[in-house]
Amino acid sequence: MCGPVRRLRRERPSVASSIAGRAEIAHPHQPNPARGGTSGGGTPGRSPGEVAGGVRGQRGEAVSRGPGRAPTRRSRTSDAAGKGRDREKERGTHMRIGLIGAGRIGSFHATALAADDSVDDLLITDTDPPRAAGLATRLSARTTTLDTLLRTADAVVITTPTATHAELITRAAAAGLPAFCEKPVALGPRRTREALRAVEEAGTLLQLGFQRRFDPGFRAAREAVRAGRLGRVHTIRAVTSDAAPPPADFLPLSGGLIRDCLVHDFDTVRWLTGREVTEVYARGSAGGAAFFREAGDMDTAAALLTLDDGTLVTATATRYNGAGYDVRMELSGERDQWVAGLGERTPTTSAEPGGPGAPERPWADFLERFEIAYRAELAHFLRAARGEAANPCSGREGLAALLVAEACEVSRRENRPVRVDPLGR
């Protein structure tokens, strides 16, 4: 059972200081073994007009929108919805957030939530209660059961293993809760659509975690492309490289290199350019550890994408980049060329005489590289959950990126170009 409500301290640790040095954070794609854990469309690149229906009351009232907003469809009773509306004025911006999953990315998000002034009460649940309790103690949060969390929270953040996402999204929708979920919704289109249908029928908010949309460099590149500063963009080169491979037991849970890593590039290309992918050709190799081949996965992959305006995109990913964690996107246009992700910590060495050498502190993993982006997307979710901002990345955006990944898998297996059907027929 939940203990008495305790307000979170105003002086809170930063995400980086809380996460640094923890022994359980061993790898950027470390899965949380079978018990709570981590996960490591509409018009592309536009915020769908989906706005959250406000938050539920601090004591578990149903969701209602603020003054002037249309009522949101809920699975709650009308009496409960009325109570939520009655308490809207009392609530203000103070929220009770439920975090489901206390693994690596869950711990990261929990620290960010604890540092947000609009979060008055943080509830944590995990199938490993001691792990949840340890995290709650560090953050002056509270532990609870999943059922209680879904009954009493104002909004939920889902950071459990991928195989659990669709069910938890569906349960959050049935409870009338705005939800943030790490990508993907599910590893296949059918289960993804089922979960999205539940969200749409409930009329609730689902924000999917594609954090590159909140990275300052990627956002600046998007603005430059949309403003026409590059002229006609004819070529895009995307790079996603892990510094070291994940544990062998992660691979069967990941969906494979394309669905796990390159799906980020597919989403970013759509969001950044506003274009759709029409055709793909993909290849992969597994020359590293034997466990990749045993899992039927790859440690390196490359895809050639054709966009609907003829722009050509190359996207590569690898689990073996000993120089460090590297995520970049080069955009070449008739007028100019921009690069997102190129900075003093980018793990590259110039071969030119007098050129820059290897960085002293290359990026180690995705949490370090994208800390600012992760915090920004979560802060945006809290605003969206209060009805103050539009949804920046709906589940339909995630489905669109997944369909590109699915086409790449077909291309890789059959060694041929594959057309991308945006409807996934």
C-alpha cells in the first residue's frame, strides 16, 4: 500500500549526477531481465493536433480538460469525470506521475521527473520491488502496485521492456491516463495498431519516446531545412553507432538492429524533412560476436531510402564503434550542408594533416549523448498531459517509422528493393 503523500524536495539532484556511477548501468542497451526494465503515422514532422485531456486529480479523480477545452472521452464513469472537473481549479500544475519500470532508462526518467517543479508526487512500480524501493528512496518518491498507480496517477511514464509496452499503453488508455512510452509501441505492426486503436477509442494522449526530436542540434537542422536555408536537399547521411555491443540476452528482446536502432533514423528523417519514405534497400552483416548470428541478428546494417521527393538517404548502424557513441545526420542541399551531432565530443578523428584528433571525452552512450533531449521530451509530455501543448510524437508517428523498418527487414532477407506502404498493407 502507498504511504502518506510526501512532497518532493525542491533541491533535487541532476539526472547526470544521480545516474553516474551506478553499477547497474553497464551498457547503453542493457535490458532489465524479465522484470521491469528498460527499452533502450500522421503527417511526418508535424505535431498532430492531439492535445492531452488534462490530468486526473491528485486523489485519483477522472481526467478532465481545463476551461474552454472540449471534454475528452474516458472509460471512467460520468460521476468520476465530474469529480475531476470539480478539482481542476485546485490542481493547478501540480501532478502525481506514475513511473512504470525502474530499470536504467526508468531511473533516468524518474530523476528528471523528481526534478520537475510540476511533479508533486512520484509513484514508482516495478516487478522487482526492491529495485523500485531503492530508486524511490533516492528520490523521495513512493512505491506502489501497478493497479494502484493506474487508479491514482495523473499521467504515466512507461519504461518497461518492449514486450510489455502495448499492454501497458492499453491499460493506461482504459484508465483515462495520458501516457509517455519509450519506443516502440510493439515490435510488429499488428500489435502496434491494436494498442493505438485503444488509445484513440479512449481519446487519451500517447507520446512516444523518439528523443532526437528534442535534441538541440537536430532541431536546428530541421529549422534550417524547413526555412529553405539548404535549398533543395538531395542527400542525407545518417549514422547510429554504439560504442560496444549489448549483452547477448538483449538481442531476442530488441527486435533486431534495424528495429532497435535504425528506427530512430527513420523517424528523424521523416520528422526533419516532412517527407515520406517510399522505397528501401537494406543489407546487414554479423562479423562480430557469435551471439548475433545465433540470434539471427546483425551487428552492422545499412539502408538506402528514397523519399517521396526523390531525396536519397543512407542510414547505417553498428554495435561496434570502439571510438565511442556516435549519432550524426548530414544534410546536403544545393545551397548549404548541415550536420547534426558534430561537436567536440563526436568520436571521429580527422585523417587530414593538422585536422582535429580524437576527442578527449567521446560520448559513452545514448543517455549521456541525449540527456538534454530526454529531459526536454519528458518536460513537454508533462505540459501535454496538462493540456498545455500538442503531442509532439504520437503513436502513429511511431507506426510510420516501424513500417519503414519492416520494409528494410523484408529487403534484407530477400535482397531486393521494397516499396514502403504507409498503410502497412
